[in-house]
Amino acid sequence: MCGDGIHYHVVQGDGSRTPNQQQYLDGVRTHRTRPNERPTALPFPHFYRSFRDLPMSKSSDCSPQDSQPINNTASNTAAATRRSFLKTGTAASATVIAGMATVRPIRAAEPENGSAEPIRIGLVGAGGRGGGAINDSLTINQNVKLTAIADVDERKLAGLRDGTAKRHEGKVDVAEHKMHSGIDAYRRILDDPDVDVVLFATPPGFRPQYVAEAVDAGKHVFAEKPTCVDPAGYKICLSAHEQAEKNGTAIVTGTQYRRQTNYIEAIKQLHEGVIGDIIAATMRYCSSGIWFRNRQPEMSDSQYEVFNWMHHIWLSGDQIAEQAVHNIDTMNWIMGGAPESAYGSGGRFTRPEGSEMWDNIEVDYVYPGNRLVSFMCRQIPGTQGDNSNTIYCTEGRCTIKGGNSGASLVDRDGKEIWSMKGDIGAAYKQEHKDLIDSIRNGKPIVELKKTADSSMTAALGRMAAYTGKKVTWDFATNESKLDLFPKDFDINGSRPEPEFAIPGKTKLI
């Protein structure tokens, strides 16, 4: 797939290291962009050995006859395809909500302190990010319980449940029949009347349809970023946002910097004109690598792509969407909305064969008022990291760094006039507190559109870089037919050979 002379740095199934493996491993970052979390161990080689024999959805204590897909029309496909969502939007919501009189009322409809019952949480995605999200929610919130878990890998369920129960005594009550496995196991949680809030921490390619189905089911939602990876998914998110507002159900997203105090205060001062008008900005998310998982015996093509999801664009959206969307979201927040156009470039030098990702992407985004933002993201072993945002104004400069590094403002002479330290750990927890508080107060937060706009901005930049063309926001959101989700996806089926984009050859769709 790649030219000769490229060194591939991959994790071998037997644990051995290829040439230059040590250098790569030293720079590997988990897909959870959270600095203080440990990477989750890769599934054991036998993970998919019996995967084909599993039903599409499987509860841990179900008998074989009880382990059939919830939706009998699903067959061996994943959730209803995104094409059906584009045709029908969330039209099913009216029927779903009308039938909810027989189950527990939507919690957002309750007055403040109106219920002493705990808010019950279902987790979809039992990997590292899912474990981090539920830990944050249970840590900061009172009177909440984890009551159900779903994941494609059955072996993760008990470990996450038991480990979380040890850390949060009295806040975990997941019975055996509330642990579900399979590619559509999330549906068991959506159909569960004993779940109020669903946390989604699965590969991003599935997120738009999962969130839309959760909204249709009358659930409150926490959705990790990005919320979409292409224009088709973006439209699903917009429809789901509107339906959640009609339902009175919440959607909070994993854009933690929107709740990090130093970000909030710095951007407030920018908007108040403390250092004049915003002219331009630079945004960087540069790291030294990302994980790659080798194929295990007996995996189908689809199973392997889900297993190694970061390296398949329909699932991750490439690094600009999966990781650097944090900076892009900050950029849209500062500029007051989405850009007008994008023009970019990039390439690949060190990616393993079979990866569709690029090593680096650079994009010039133009915002209203002819304000230019120079954006870069990069994942190359041995390179210098940089996670920062610098905003240039008529009377000074603002720097906002990622993680705990803090923010500052200086005047035109370079004299610091304000600074504040960062606390990303508190921000991760605050997003979950805001979600639960909004439910209890009867004023549900619905913020999906903002995050969808930022996710689509990432996709816009990727489209420009991949094709070598200037792409406008209007084209990407109104005219583009790009839909990366596989048609008639079958977890046991075959998939085309992985391909990576080549500017000048890759078409703008």
C-alpha cells in the first residue's frame, strides 16, 4: 500500500517488536486524549475466535433462543443504515415518546428535587474512554448508578463492572442480564426502561446513528467527540439535536475544554475585547504516535476494522476528527461559529500498511471577517509535541494550551496581563455534572449541534486536504454527498482493501 523504504511500527500479535518498535512504543498515545489515563490493554488474540458464533446482541445470561437481535429486521447488519436516517430523520420519535406512558417518565420533565430515585446510567463502549467517562460521572455526581453495560467484546463487561464497583461503592448495580455484547448490543440499553442516561464511547463512525436512536428512545445522552466524521453523519446529528429539544432530553458531549475554567475565562476576555479585535490564530495538535492493532486469527474484514478502528477513516475520521477536534472546537468557540472555507494539505510517512490515516494534516480555515486560522495536526514518532492555540488580536496575543498547561494574555509589548492554570481533570468531570444537574433541574442541556459543527469543521479540513481543493462550508454541509459509512455493513463480512487519500486523485464528493 505504501512506497518502499517506509518503516512500519506495529504491535505484533505475539508481543514481539518490529524494527524501530521501541521508538514507536515510546511515543504511542491511547486514542483517549486524556493525559493521565492509562492505555487499555489490547484484546487478547482469541478475542474474535468465536465472535462469528455470537448473536448480534447477547446478554450474559441469555439462553441462545433469547439472544436474537432486538430488531428482527436487523439480520447481520449494524443499526439501521445512515441512509435510512437521512431519509426519515428521527421521525420515529413521536411514536416512541407517545408510548412512554408505560415506562418511567423522561427525567428532564421532573421538577428540581422532584425525585429521590437515582439516575440510572447505561454505558455503551467498555474500553478506556468508556471507563474514564463512567468513572468521572460516578465520581462527581451523587444519587446516580451504573445499571447496564454494552460492548462488542463480551470479555470487557465484567472487568469494567467489577473494577468500577470497587472504586464507587454503592453506585454500581449491573446484573448479569444487564451486560450485553455484540455489534448491536447498544440496542438492549436503548430498549431498557431502567436506563435514564446513555454514555456513548464507541468508535466515532457509529456515533450519529447511535445518538439518533437514543434520542428516539427518549434517553438522555452523553456522546464522546467527535459526533460525526462526514456530511451524512452531520445531518443526522442536526436532526437528533432538534428532536432532543422537542423531547426535553439532554445531549452533552465530550468537548471538555468548554468546561475548563482557564479556557472559559480566556475566551470570555477575547470576546470582551480585552486585547482588541481577533485578527488570526494558529492551532496545533501535534503528538508522537498512535496505537495500531494487528489482525487476529479468524477475524473477518469488518471485525478487524472495528478492532483497529483508528486507522479506518469511516470509523475515526482520521486524527483531525478523532483527536484534534478539541482544538477545532476551541477555534469555532473563539470565532463564534464555523468557518467559511478550508484549504489544506498533508501526507503520510510512517503509517503501517493497512492504515488509511495520514501522518499530518495542515489546513487554512477562513472565518467570517476574513480571519485566518492556520491549523496543524501531526502524529509522527520522535517529533516534538505541541497542543496549543494562539490568538492574535489588535492589542495583544492570547495563548491557550491543552491539558493542564494554562492560558495567558499579553499586550502588544509582550507584557503578561492575565494568566490562569489549567485543570483538565476537573473539566472531564464537570461535563458529567452539568449533564446530570440539567436533568434533575428540568432544564436539559442540548449541545449536540455545537459539537457536530466542530466535528464537521474537522471533516471539512480533511476533505480539503485529501482532495487538494478549496472546500466551502456551504458545499460540505449542503451539497456534498460524502457518506463514509459502509452500505449494508455486516460485522462478519468482507471489506474493500484499505486505501489512503492522494490529493489530485481523491475526488471531492
